[in-house]
Amino acid sequence: MVSAGENTTYTYTLSVDGDWIRTQDAYMPGNIYLRDLGLNKPEDIFIKGDLMYVADTGNSRVVVYNMKDKSHTEFGNDVMESPRGLFVADDGTVYVADKSGVLFIYDSQKVLKKEIGRPDSYLFSEISAYAPKNVVVTKEGNIFLCSEDTSEGILQFDSEGEFQGYFAANRKYLTIMETIEDMILSDEMKQDLLMRRPRAIYNIDIDDRDLIYSVTQTDEFAFGSGVGASKQENALKQHNLAGVNIMSRNEFMKDEWNFVDVAAGNNGNVYAVTYTGLIYEYDSEGSLVFSFAGRMLGMERTGVFAYASAIEVDDDGFIYVLERDKGYVQVFYPTDFAVATHQAIHDLENGNYESSEQTWATLLSLNGMSRIAHMGYGKTLFHQQRFSEALSEFRIAQDRDYYSDTFWELRDAWLGNNIIYFVAVILVIAVAMGIISLIKKRRPAKAKVKMTGVPAPGSSRFLHDITYFRYMLKHPIDGYYYLKHGQAGSMRSAGFMYFILFLVFAADTMFRGFVFGFASMEDAPLLMMAIVFVVVIALFLLGNYMVATINEGEGSMRNLFTMLPYALSPYIVITPFIVAATYVLTLNEGFLVTFGWTVAVLWSVALIFIGLTETHNYSFWDTVKNVLLTLFFMIIAIIAVAVLYLLWLQVITFVQDVWLEVVYRVQQSQL
């Protein structure tokens, strides 16, 4: 039983905006076990029924504690040196991973029956590290051993102890410097680069489906508090039989860099703990459910830890965390709120959608900002084919994957109901085009008039200039010639095209469909975007003009100002169609959006390059030099402005401090 009371730590979850928010207490700290058994730096814990197995590393033994009658026994202190990992099979067989380089196997009576040492196999490299840290065993008896600093992956043995190879190795992502090294160093030199190896898996666990979970530690700066660009892989993974990570549909999970252990729950959920005592709970798809507990700061109290070394979950959902420095085990009991959440997840995964829907609705009434609750509620609606309602929930939860799947279902149904109208429209268009083609064939051909870039005079000049991009797209070299000599284009028409360019850029950035969107109005205010747009354009024009003046370029500032928007006309023309397509396409057709946007950008870049070449009368390499120097100028200018801004802030702060000091002294003198 858990009595009502104030928890020693808060429980957090993720909001629909991806931020941390407090929620109702999910777990309450309860009993503390083994405080009086003199544990010395224990490393692992395993729960089997009423029995608690603890790897008492510092005392070279395994302690077996009966939580029902509070008795305990121990074994292994006659042969073990540093037991660090435990696994107990259904038949009572105990597997103990010892850092000395031995995997000990005991029968149910705690009699040693087998030892597995360093593999003697051509599959195992002589230079590979072998320091067993933890072990799990499948129902068929296959053994998976996690070894400290073994970058090749998890070691796999058959039921007889024969080494079968490596499993689920981490990937190594090369930095820019390492990529350059790959190009210039020999194979022998690369082998000496130890940091080029993937990170070793830190700890493992296994669920009742024989799927293996792993946690990997990495550099702290690569994670931070959010999903940064420097993060390359999730710290927590679930591996299928091929060793492939299937934990999350999302590219990055909300995790920590310093996870030390992982424990699989009974309902597809999984728990991971950091050495600072922070506990994360995830559902079967890698979505964060709760985060609670934490580090002991100052005095000792329940619910926090000096150094957590292991985590385990029993059949009732109670969480056991091993405190290494203090030498005891602390238990967390799920509250009614956590039990209801687990029940909703369990019903959802087992197809009981109506019950799950009701539970999620109740949880949403308690915390309407919870992302996991909106996701769960949306999934129940999706599986009940209530797609319109589900779409709204996934939109609130900011989940593009499920939103895309749901939209595909709605779009498919709409197309199925309206296919006859599409066929009719296509037939009408085909007949109309055929009739027009026949009419044109019966008319006498007109004499062909050679088109030039010279605009019509009078009031039609502005209209001609703003539509001149059509000629530019077909004949860019001739088009730039007419622009340079004033026969097409003007400052007024160029200014209008800059305005259109900004509108297209703003639409591309802020008004794409949700599935392909970059930012919202809150993330990127229109005024700020306008300032950035003007600054970038101005820096490019100013920098290019200055560089060209020094390097004997012929183009004037007017030529550059007029040339640039016409060069960007592919982006102006293609992007609106891309933005419109984002409202009718799903992630399955996302390559069309990427391809179209890439074509627009590359085409525009090519036209800018041709435009600079023609405007300044440069050769190919002179233009390359001009572009590189322009980009260098822009970077230096931005850095200089940032430095001046910081210095100006310091000056303002100094003046304010001096003024406040003067005012203070005047007031003191008056007293």
C-alpha cells in the first residue's frame, strides 16, 4: 500500500511542444532493502519472484535476498573477483558476468557448473577487449554478453558456451576532420586511431520476447538538454534478431548521455537510469512516458541517489534501483496515475481500443499538455478508423509520422469517393486539347518573328520587366546582356521582384503543410525574417560589388541589384508549387518535395553564377574567386557586427553601472 504524501522529487513528462512539464506523481519512493548487509560498490540487481539477486562487486559475491521473509544467502565468493552483471533463467540457473574475464554459470542450487572465459575463436580479435559487464539469456539458452570497452558489439554465445560472433554493434559517424583523414591516411595509419572505433555498448537487458535493449554512453556535450545537431544516435536502443535498432520511429529520442542501465517492463515499456539517479520510462515506440527521481544533493533522503548503478522492474511494475555508493536498493511504487497510464498503453497495444480511449481521455483531463496522452488518444482513434479526430490529436502532439499516416488514409478515402470526377476532368482536358490542336492545324502558319529581349516602350515596360524572367529561364546569357545594358529590367521592377522573393521565402519557411513544415510564426516572426532577408541580400550585393571593384569587374551596383532577383526566378516560380504540394503529399512521397526544392535551389545558384560571369565579364575561375571572396566577406561582416554588438552591450552596462553608483553616492551624501 502507498499512503498519500508529498513526494521527494517531481515527475516530468514532455509537453506537446516538446518541453519538460510537471505532471502528477507517477512513482513514490518506498522500501529500502539491504542497507545492513554491508554491500560494497554493488553493480547489478535482478528480481525473480520474491528473490532479489545483487552483484556485490566490492565483496566478490552474489547476495540473494528473500523479500518475503527477509532472509538472505550468498555464493560465489570462493571464485569470483568482481561480479558486475546478473541474469537468472526461469529454471533458476544464474549467470554472473565477472570483470576478471569469466562468465560463471550456477545451477538452481548455486553450484558452479560452467565457466566461459575469453573466446578462443577466429571470430574474436586478439586486440579486442574482454571484460564482462552484464549478461542476458534467451529462452533457447543463447547467451549475450556485454563487455566493457568492446566496440565490436555484444558478444553472442550458444547454449554450450561457443562464441558465435558479435551482435548489435554501434555505428561510428565520422566528423569532418575524420573524413579528411580517410582521404589522406593509409590503412595502417587508420588502424592506430583508437577514437575511430564505435562506442562500446554500456549495458543490456532482455524482455519476454527475447528482444535485447542496450544503452550506450557518449560525450555530454553531444546531448545537452535537447535534441541538438551534434547528437548522432539514440542512447537507448531495442534490437531485433538481426541486431537492428527498432526502438523509435523518430530519428532522435529524448534521452540522456549518461545512462548506466536499462530494464524491460512487462507491458512493452522500458526504463533507463543515469548514474545521477534520473529515471526515464519509455513506451514500446520510444516515446517518453515519465521522468522522475534524481541526484542526492546534500543530505540523504528517499527518492534520490548518490550514484545509481542498476535498475530492475518486477512483475507488479515496482522499480528497484541499486545505490552503489550507499550500498542499498531503493524501491519505487507506481501511483494510480502511473497504473492508469500503463493500462492505457497495454490496452492500446493489445487492441482494446475502446477501453484505451476512455483511459487516455481521463488522463488528458488531468494533464491536457501531455504529449504521450495526446499520442495515445490519437492512436486509439486511428485504429478505430476515426481518422479526422486522430489527425487533430497528432497535430496537437506535433507527430509528423502518425499525422502523415492518418492523412494518407483520409486522402485515400477522398480519392476513392471522387475518382470519377478526376477521370471526367482529364477526359474534358484531353478533348479540349485535341480540338485546339485540330483548329491550329487548319489555320495558315504565321511568319516566325525572331524574339529579342528588347521590351515594348511606354506603359507596358513595367509589366514586361516583371515577366522578363520567362525569357531569362530560356536564354540566361542573352537575358543578362539585356539587363546589363538597360534594355530590360529596372530598379523598380527588381524591387518588386525582391518583394515577391521574400513572400515566397516566407511561405517556404513558415507556411508549408504540417508534415513538411520547418517553423511556425511563433518560432520565426515575420519581422525578424524580413530583417534577416534584407541583411543577407544587402551583404551579398555590397560584398560582391566591393570584391568586383577590386578585381576589375565591370558590373555596377545597379547591375547586381537588377540581376539577382532574376537569377533567383527558378526558386520564385517552383517554390509555390512545392508549398502547395506539401498540403496534399505524405512522407511516403516526400522525395518529390525534396527533389523539387533541390532543383529550384541548384537552378537558381547556376543562374547566379552565370549572371555574375556575364555582369562582370569574368572567366569561369574569376567568377569562382569572386563568389568565394563574397562569401568570406559576408561571414567576416556578420562576425564583426556580432562582436560590435557585444562590445556595445558592455559599454551600455558599464555606463548604467556608473550612473547607478553616482546616484547611490548622491543619495548617501544627502542622508
